[in-house]
Amino acid sequence: MFFKPFISNASDPLLWLFAAIFFLGAESTPLRAQASLSNAGDGLSQATNSQDSRFLEKVPINLVVARVKEIPTDATNFAIPRKPLHLKPEYPVARQIVENYYNSINKNPGGDCLVVSKSRFAKAYEDVYGRPFYKDLPDAIATKQLTPHQVFNNLFITATKSDAEWRDLPFEYRAKGNAGAVAIAGLGELVDTEGIWSGKLRPGALVQVWRLREDYEKVRHGAEVLDFDPYGHSFIFLGYELDKKGAIKGLRIADQGYQSYRPLVPRDYEVWWGVNLKI
């Protein structure tokens, strides 16, 4: 009916051809559009299932380049053997302790902290000098009742007692654990709490700490271990943790696995003694 006014001669083949083309074009256009939308819908559905299509758009990002924080320390005092920044050990045994630790497969062997710190020190000493450190202990540290070997061990393990053996040991080295033992043998220099937290420790240093000062004082003066429950810890110092301003905020340590999973902070213990090795 729509084409009747335009077709005066129904038998004219050209007119019928024109009419057929017109009708097919009018019908096929929405069909093609519908197919196109259908395909687009499938694609959007797949994109939505895997990832929201909004995130496929490019988003401009403004990058801000920040200056690297400078640490106010002579650069020659630092080395970077692993991930964090480490102070450079000053003496060969200290360097060997740190190297042995980072090269070890089992960094958390468990057991007693005193045994672990002593074995790390002893192994590094023998690695460097080819002999046990006991052979180099000075005779002058012996007491009337104890050999140099025994003096070292009693101080190292803080073998506090109320008898003459403990009281004959020099008062200044008692209760300082590994630090006191190494210092009395002339193998290192003591560093107190203030020195430790002002940056005077060097990697490879041995450290003894006490949770409570009153326990530390009891051990120094000689007390039966059964009289109280002293809580101390000994470990190897690896390096300082610094805050954004370059100030010391913690110590990285190596122990049997008890606390080495995190840096120690000042509030962990009331008494801190370390010894920087000089061998």
C-alpha cells in the first residue's frame, strides 16, 4: 500500500526490483543493529565477569618524585650487604659473626640464648684465627678459685651465687653476661645503655639485657637463682633501625629466634650492656 502511488505499471520489472531493494534495506537495518548490540552485550558481559569495564579505561596518574632521605653519618661507616642499611663492623671477628649469620641457613636455631650467642662468637673467632678463643684468654683474669676459662664462662652465663666464686669476680663485670665476659678478657669495649641508644654499638657486638633493673642488681651482688626469677636476654647486634628523621628507633638482632623477628626498642628492657669487639 505504501508503494502503490509510485508503481503505475505493475508489470515493469525495474519498479519491482526497486521496491524489493527498498523493503530489504528497511528490514535489514534494524536487524543488523540488533545483532551488533547483541554481540556488544556478550562482550560487555564477559568483561564484567572478569573485570569491571570501568577499570579498563585509562586513568591519568601524577607521579611525585621524592628526595631520598640523607642519613647524617659518614657514608664510609655504612655497607649494604643485604636489604637494610648496616653499620660496617670494625674488626675481623665482628665481621665474621655478621657474615656467618647472614650466610646461615638456620638463623633461628632455638635453644638457650646464651648458648647461641656464645657459639656464634666462638665459631667466628675460630674462623678468623684458626683456634678456640679460650687459648687466647689472658692469665691475669684468673681468680684464686677460677681459671681464666672458668671466669669467662661464669660471667658469660651470669652464674650468680652468694658464694666466694662469684664474689671474687670483678664487680664491674658481673651481670653483664656475654658483654662482661668478652670485656674482662680484653677482647672488646663495654657500651652502656646510653651508649647503645646513642649509636655507639657496631654490628657483631654481643649484648646482654635485663627486663628489670632490680634483677640486674641482685645478680651483680650475688643471689641464689632460686630466690627470684631473673629475666635477661643475650644476643648479637646486627644494626640500627632509623626513623624518617634519621634517629635511632630500634636494634636489629640475632638470637635463637625468641625476639629476632623484630627490632628491639628501648622499652623492652631496663638494663642494656653491649661490647664492641676489638679482635
